[in-house]
Amino acid sequence: MLHAGLITVQQEGRFQRYRANLSLMLELIAYLTEECCAGHPEHCAELRAASCCAPALLPPLPSTTEG
């Protein structure tokens, strides 16, 4: 995760403080949400509902307007 840039680490005395790169993680979640279920992210609704993340933090589902 560190090499991928998803987290950073900072030495603080004898301790190391790890911090999440939330913007990059949200981009990754958005990509995975869009690409899951063979390009049908609406199929991930059950997984999104089970998530501990606040709905505002989850990437929006694409609109399903057909016309």
C-alpha cells in the first residue's frame, strides 16, 4: 500500500504514524465500482449497502438513463 501511494508513513520518535491517502483510495474505489460486475456497477448495490462508509464518501453510481 505504501509503494502504491495509498498510505504514507511518518517517523515520530520511536513510532511510525501511517496515514491513508483518502483521495487516491476514493479514486480506486470509484474505478473498482465502475469496473466490477463486468461493467455493471449497479450490481454492486448490495456491497455498497453493506459498506461501513458514509454514502457521501462512496462514488456515485452512474445514471441508468436509457433513451
